[in-house]
Amino acid sequence: MIIDQSHPISWTRVERWPDGRKVMRDPALTKPFLYHMLEWRYARMIFETNRLRLSPVRAWQDPYEQWWCDCLFNRPGPLSEFQPYGSCWTTGAHDEPRWRMAGFGPEKVTPIVRIRVRVDAMVNAAKGLIKNNAGSAFLGRVLYRDAQTLVDLARSVSEGSKKEVTRMAATMLLHKRLAFKFEEEVRLLWMEKQASEEAVYISIETNTFIDQVMITPHATPVEIESIKQQMKPFGVQCLTSGLLSPPR
């Protein structure tokens, strides 16, 4: 596998079981918090069910992600037998364009909120997942490459690289085109052989896993009050973004 060594992805083993299941963390992920924007109705489901959803990467709607998965998994080779699942986060906390991109669109039913999670809490959740599931979890930052480099990386996956195939798959899925560099993306990835579930769910204690909820600055006063009232039973800090507030 040929990787650009000027900005390599490496892995630190957090936990490994005798049967091979493991949790790996990117040591370059040094910021303490991860953020994820989603509609309030979906965030509320996380609180109500105490579950974090990882969706099949091959089913992600982004045309680029579909192309990249085709390059990696939909051809003969050591990755073809794996079904990757993932959840996308960011280390970027202060960004008006991020709120705008997430918050507008005809399909939005409820306002956007941003949940905040400590990196260590995410790692611990992944450790819990491998206790009852035969797979491996990886938490790492995304690296951004030009399109030709991505094509070369996909071609470099060879039959001779089977020993650490889950690590190779995770490493490949932490590459995106340079155009997305502003996202500062971090991914939690789950690798499982021949899985066909609609999603993989991680059991969490939501009121300790999520330590802050922030409401979009584009929400109406009525929406803000409704979300804050619904959040009260969970005991998690709930704030409204002051990004669009006039200066004091």
C-alpha cells in the first residue's frame, strides 16, 4: 500500500482481543472535542434511545463517497469482503459557513443542533462496541488529497496486503478530495466482515457521552425554547449559538 509519507496516517492500538477485534486511534487526533451537526429530531432520538448510529459507508449519498467505495470495495481484492460503517464528526468549532451548509434545505423538519463529545468518550464507546461484536473500530482524522492521488491509492490495494486488512480499509476511508479540507473531518469507522445490517448502533450513556448541545443561530425563539425544554430532563448543557448576535 503506497501512502504519501509527508502526511501519513498512523494508528495507536487502544485495545485488542485475542480473536483480532480491536480499537485503534489516530495519534494525530489531539484536539479534545468532536462536533456533529444534525437535525434536532435525530439528536433527540440519540438521547431517548442511548444509541449512536453508524451507517453503511457504501450507502452514503455523496457521489464522491460512492465513487471512492466503488474503487476500494467493489472489485476483487482484500477489501471486497468487508462492510464498513461510519459516523462523521469535525474538530472545527467556530464556522458560520458550517452552520449555513448544515441548516438550510427543503428537507429540514426541525432546527439543526450541534452535539459535542470528548474524544476520550468516543474511544470508550468504541471499546464497548467490540465487547459484543466481532469487528474493529477506528477513530481518525481525514486527510485531503488531489483526485489523482486517491486513484493511485485505490490501485495500490493488493492481494498481498491481507494481514492488516481492516487497518488498511480504515486508512483508505480517511482520505478525501482537497476540496473538502475545510471540513476538518474526523471519522469513527467500524469494520466487519460480510455485514449486511441497515446500521450498527453503539450503546452509550447519552448524558455523559454528549456534554453539550448547541442550537443553530438560525432557529426561531419558539424553536429554541422548545429544544431547551426538551433537553432539561437529560441534564446536558444546551446553548444557543451567538454567532449572529449583534455586538454588545
